[in-house]
Amino acid sequence: MKTLDKNNFVVYKYSGEKGTQLDAPAFKSAIFEFIESNPKKIIVIDLSGVEYVDSSFLGVLVAAYKEANSRDQEIVISGLTDMVSSVFESTRLYTVFRIIKSVEEI
């Protein structure tokens, strides 16, 4: 994990190449702690290095969305690779999250 703190948003850079059921528990702990410790209104999760995600990992993203929403924060997803983007399309998660190409779009 790597973070970048800007004036109105903060970036959580996911460092794995895959987001699977093996990664989901640690990612959930880390992202929830990140959400709880950052009062910024916008939390960007940068997945630019991720080539594959499974339903467990997606479930953590949805749980993070709900947690942030309960704190009046927004989760934004950035840097989706073609493969991960197709998963977001097939699961219709693009209707849940604001998705941007890069952090510079904020």
C-alpha cells in the first residue's frame, strides 16, 4: 500500500497484481483502517497495477463503499486495466463507483 494525500482527496494505491480471496482479508483490514483514519471526503483506490480480481476482492470494495458512504465519504476507483474493467462492466459495479482513468482526473 502506498498513499498520496491531496487537499480534498487521499489515494490508496493497492500494491498487488491480483485481488483474490487470498488477498481479500488483508485488503479489507487495510482499507477499512485507511477509511477510518482519513477524514477526506474522497478516497481514491488506485488499482492500476491489478491484472485480476475475483468476487471476494470485489466484495471488499463494495463493503468499503458502504463504510465510506456511512461516513459521508466517496470511494472512487482509478486505473482499471482492461481485464479488471471488463469485470466491473459485467458485474455492473461501474453503476456503484465513480471510475476514473487516473488520479489526475480528480
